[in-house]
Amino acid sequence: MKTAIYDILMSGRNPDEAFSDARFFALCISHRAMAPKGNISMALGLEIRQLSHLFSRYFPRIEASRSTAQCTKVYLHNAAGGTFLCQCLGKENKGSMRNEETGDLVKLLLDHRASVNQATEWVAAILAAGCLGDDHLWQDLGLTNREDLSDIIKHHFPGLYFKNTGNMKWKKFFYKQLCDQAEVRLCQAPSCNVCNDYAQCFGPEDASGWNLLAAQG
Ligand code: SF4
């Protein structure tokens, strides 16, 4: 079903917008659409009006045919030929986002953006929300591999991309930047080269068996 939702989104994408951005948004939206509970815009780190704007700009056919009164997940599953039993019982999930943390991450990203535009702000919000997950960032976002994530960071936040000269895991790298900015030193070792936690910060971010098709529910 995840792939079907991705396909529905991409089949109606706006050809005037960058394919790479549309693909990133479609992967993230289709991934979040599979969660049994929770507001999809909140899971993406976007306000409801921002998600509507994103749909209008990148997936206009979807935005034109959906009702804003309807759960976005229910709509996407129906549009993809499936059904989704919403478990929110009609209540919008207002669960506590770690607002301060995501705000700091968004600021870090936007401080390194290539240009000022809404798409970059949406990408920053989605990346920051993804950092609240427990797996590799690219997995929590629903991307197909680490390269997807590196590519989108390079495109929208080149200052950060080129700063990660040691190829540190992206989530670790973002938080290390925040610690460095706040002059907080959490590392036990004097340098990465002699650190016992090296593998946690720089180890491979692969996951056997994880890909878009395998991850469909
Ligand atoms: S490898 Fe060790 S010293 Fe380097 S960032 Fe990670 S925890 Fe800090």
C-alpha cells in the first residue's frame, strides 16, 4: 500500500516542480500514511495548512480532489485503492512534539540553506521531525537508502552537507552541530579517532531488507 500511495502521488505530480523534491515528499508522505495512528501533518512536522500548500504545489491533483475535512490518511489509502481504518477515533492527535528540539534542528538546517524558498522550509521541518525517530534518519523518513537523504541535504542545505567531511551519520551529525553551537561537550573521547563510540557515529547506515517495496504494509 505504501508503494501504491507513492505511485498515486507521483502520477499526479506537478511537472513544473523538481522531480527530486516531489520524490522526497512522496516517499515521506506515503511512509507516514502507513502509521496506524496520528495526524499525518504532525508526523511530518508540518502544520495542516503547510501540508495543503505542499500538496497544491507538488501534487495538485491530490489537493484538488481531497476534502480538508477528511483524514488525509483515509483519503490517500482510498485513492490508492485500499481502505484505512483510522484509529484516532475522530480526535486529532495533538501529542507533544519535542518542539524546542525540532525548532533547533530546523534553525540549524535553514541556517545552511541554499536559497530561501518554501520547499526548503518543508524539507527542514520533515527532516527535523524525522530526527525524533529511533532508527536511521533515512529509515524514519521512509526513504529508500542513505543516499536519498544525503542527496536532499546536499541540494537544500549544502553548507551542512559539505561540513560533514567525515561522513558522520546524519542524525548524529545534526545533534553534534547543535552541541558544538551550544558549546556542550558530550563526547567522552578527545577525538573521534580514539573514541570507543566511533561506530555509533560513523558506522554504516544500511539496513538489510529495507526498501520501499519491502516496507509496504
Ligand atoms: S566518535 Fe566519539 S568523539 Fe567523535 S563525535 Fe562520536 S562520540 Fe564524539
